[in-house]
Amino acid sequence: MTSTIYGPLCTKAYEITKPIGGKYPDVPYYIKHLSQVGGRILEAMVGTGRLLIPLLEAGLNVEGVDTSPDMLANCRKHCTARELNPVLYEGSVENLDLPGKFRAIAVSFGSFMLLERTAAIAALQAFTRHLEPHGRIYIDLELPIEDFKTENLVKQRPPITCPDGSTIVLQSTSGIDWLNQLNTTVIRYEKWKDSKLIATELQYLTLHWFGRDEFIMCLQENGYKNITLCANYTDGLQPNGTKKT
């Protein structure tokens, strides 16, 4: 069994359960706001292209970066199928070192929470180095409230049917480190075909959550100004304990 953050089985499960072209609340939000920005845009932690591709199809000049070769390979595959050819980089956001500067940088679907505290601060600092004057960042954050309620319980997720006729089954359990604001989920992936186990993978997914005021202070300490919060991708709707920011 391999142990990974985003390996082949995890990437395949992500690709099937979060398909390109699905209905996601953040896609219209980002198309609306990034269309007003203009210029060069970076989607950090781009994954399989779930957000990147709709942005490209909306005519935006978007590039992507991710640490996972498997995610980037799937992203390239989906882009090629749609005759899109974006610039994609392999690398970490905390050590970001890309050519040129961007008008905006976006991190969607809570991916920023995969970074530990020091890496998150390093990423914010790296973003400032890569932004044009008056550039913008967009970062999704959330509280893992459902995992708070089910700590240490083993959860069986619905089986995932793959295009080749195989099935991926998943089991997960989460542990909470309240003092350090960490939620670590261990996910076991098993791929079965013709009643035979053909692949397994173990994923350790650690999310680092921020308090609202804490994150605002992190932004301010790293030079960000004109900070705006919203919930559920709705301008003007303020976050609370059950909504995304």
C-alpha cells in the first residue's frame, strides 16, 4: 500500500466525484470576479482543472501550478480533450518561483488549508512577490465542522465506479488536534475489478483551519490591504460558523 497526499487512486476518485463541467458554486463567482481583473491569472493548487478549465473557456488568461504530478497529468489530459493548452507548472505554492507577475492568484475549494502554518505564511509571502501592483488574491477557507462531529468514527463512503468497470471503495476517519487547529483524515482507497483487489492507497489529509480574525491578521501582517470576506460565494454575505469564507 502506498501512502500519499494525491496519488493515482486519490486523483481518479477526485476526477470522478468532482468532474470537469459539474455544477460548483465557486465557478460562477470566479468567472465573474476574475473577468473584471484582466491580465495574467494564476490558479494555485490547480488539481485536475475543475476550475481552471471553465475559466479558460470563459476566455481568461489563466495558468496553473500544483505539487502533484498525477493531478497535473489529469489536468493536461482534460485540457487537451478540449483543445486548451494552458501553461502548467509543477511546484509548491510556499516555494513559488514562476516567471513574471500575475494580476490575480486564486486558491479554490479550501486547498489552502492543506498547508501547515509556516507553509501558509510562506505562500502568502510568495503570492505578494508574484503579484503585479494592486494585484489580488482569492482564497477559500472553511471550518471542517462535519469532521468535528464525527471525530474518530470510521466512515464508509459510497463506492465509485470507474470507466474501466473497476470500483474504488473508500473508508475514512478523522482526528482533531484542537490546540493546533488540525484536522487529520486518513483515507483508505481500494480498487477492485472482477472481485479482485488490484490497487490500494492510503491518504493522509491534514487540514489546518484558521479563525476569521486570525487569517485577516495573517494577511495584514504580510502586506495585504483592502481585505473583503464573503460566505458561500455570495458578495456581501458575511461568514459565520457554518459557512465558507
